[in-house]
Amino acid sequence: MVATLIALTLAAPPDLVKAQKLFDRAQYEKALKALGERCDDEMTRRPCERLRGFVMMALGDEGGARAAFVRWLAEEPEASLGPDVSPKLQALFGAVKREVLELRELTVEPLRLRAGESTWVFRVDKPEVELDGLALFVALPGRESFARVDLRREGDAYTGSASAPAEDGEARYYLVADLSGVPVASGSESAPRSLTVRLAGSAPPPPNGGETSPFDMPGLGAPVPAGDPLPGWALGAMIGGGVVVVAVGVTLALLLTGGSDPGQLEVTVTFRD
Amino acid sequence: MMQRCGLLLVVLGAACGGPALVVHTAVRLDAQLAGEVTSLNVYAFGPERKDGVMLTCPTLMLGDVAPTDKRLDLLDSAVVAVSGGATVTLDEVAAGPNRLVYVEGKNAGGVVIANGCTEYIKVEEGASSEVEVDVYRLQ
């Protein structure tokens, strides 16, 4: 406690020190007032949220304590409460920590792209914890900026869609989950996750550190939809490669399904008056 | 009585010069619904769930289980934008006698407003059958 007080004295604004003293005297309402509505100061945010969690719990506001711990752990996922903390607080903190760690590990399932599709469908496995929202920020190959895609809960997953990319390469992304009003990110704009994108008909990219998709296999695709401008060599390659595509796809399907022949459903959408 | 929303999915068996097990599926939309349904989710399932329970069309149609439920034997799926001439291929539909095709129609906001389903679809060499999948507006 003395060490905490010293640390706060050296690094913290006066309100945080005051709040700690008031908390130690069991003057929880005043301690909360001394903390203010938010812990905005970057230097003291973590000890501020930690103390706020203790104060809220003492006031019987478990939801407020939980939110404070979420904000703290979102910045410092390896944080711990330390010794001499009540079992109730330890249990709450431990539960929040597991939730935050789970959200920080969320990933997008491999992106699937086929000929004729103008839309990519993204899918994220639903985490154990209930979310108030989940957003995907994705930068398609060749693009610098991230576009936001709000994901919608569908059964045991969150899904969303975006316009399909026009070129191969690495797609970068990060996810931001809304956990009780607190954003918890998996990846970031400065440290995004990555997915290898390969359009049907193009050569596989060289091995890299990016995530690869089980669907991202040579031959599992179909020609680029008609109507897109294509150089002559590409058109010839696609036509000539069509047989290879089918043959490889059938072979892979046989290997994957233990011998049963794969079939195809070719869906065509038309309008009729 | 369910209101037909004019969306008819016809599954035809035919050979088209590629692999033998190709089933052509034509989706016909009534002009009245063209402005509402902007995309379709098409799913192909095996008949048995991973927990041993048989999958049926009513289960999906009534929303008892989501098409993305991991217990389902999802063979393949795709999204197709509802526009004239758009195509999509599900090319990993394992052969067998009892395949199930489930279709969801979504509006521009991504909300499912219609669905349809057909089961007992044969994806077998030499099979040539016509199967109709009627997509109804959700009640």
C-alpha cells in the first residue's frame, strides 16, 4: 500500500492520490468523485482504472467495476490485481481478463472468393463473451486505408461483407469488439493481422508470414467473371487453365473427402418480369 | 399460407462439359422483389449433423438452427449478388443422395427477409433431376 502510494505520488496527478487516500478510509463516494468521470490521462490511466474498479466494487457497482477492468486490461492485458485482494474482486477480474484475452485473439476466417462474386463474406467465430458489437477494419491488397465493415451476429458467428478486391496480395485487417461499451482490439492499424488473397486463375504467392486459407489452393476457383477487361494472355491462360482447375479441384476434393466424388452447384441469378 | 415471394430456385441435373457431377441451379426473381432482395446466401449441406441429428429443411426454415452452426455438415456456401446474369459456383458439394440446399435472401441492410430450402437432392454421377426450391418471405 505504501509502495502504491509512493508510486502514485511520484507519477500521478493529485486527484489520483487523493482518491487512493479516500478509498483507504472507506470514503468510496468521495474517492469516486476524486477520480472524475473518466481516466483520460495517458500516464495514469492504468492505475486510475484499477482504482476505479476497486472503488466501484466497494460501492456495489459490479458493472462499473467490470467496465473499469475492461478498460484497464484492454491496454494492459497481462495486468494482475496483486495480492491481498478479496476473492470476489479476484473472480471478477479473472473473468474479465479471460474475456479480453479471448477478444484480442479474434481472427477472421479465410476469405473465400469465387468467379462471379462481387462480394467477399467475412466470418468471425462468435466468442464466449457477449458483445455489443464487432467491427472489422480491412485494407484490401494494394490499398493503404482501412475500410470499416460492421459485422452482424448470425448464429454462432459474426459475418459481414465487402466489395471483392481486384488484385492479389496481402489484405490487412484488425477487429474491434465492443465489450460493455469498451473497445477491445485484435490487431491494430499499426500492427494489423494479414490474410493472403489470391484471385482464381493467378499463381500462388511466395510463402510469407501472412495467414493462408485452406481455400486458397490452386485450382479451387473459376474464371474471372465476364465483362471485366482482360488482357489477351490472361484470357488464354484462364481458358487453357480451366481444365486444370477442374482436374485439380476434383483431385483435392477426393483427397479431402476420402474418395467421394465432388459435385458442383452452378447458381445463376436472372430477372424475369 | 405462406406467401410466395416469387423467388424460385430450380436445380437441374445436367452435364456441361466439365466434371460429371454438375447441377445447374437457376434462381428466378419476381420483378416486385428485385428491389428488396439484393443478395443471396446459398448453402449446401450434408444430411447429418455432427452430433448425429439429421438436418431437415424445417429446422433451417424455422430458424431452429442457423446455417452457420458448426454442428452442420456444411459442404459449401457462397454469396451471390442479385443482379441479372450473376453466377456463383459451389464446387465442393460432395456426392451423395441426400444433399440439402438452403437459400437466404437478404435486403440491402443485410437482413434476411426470405428463405427457401430443398432436401434429398441427389448429387450423383448420371443423376439428372429437377428440384424446385421455393423461397418464401419470412413470416
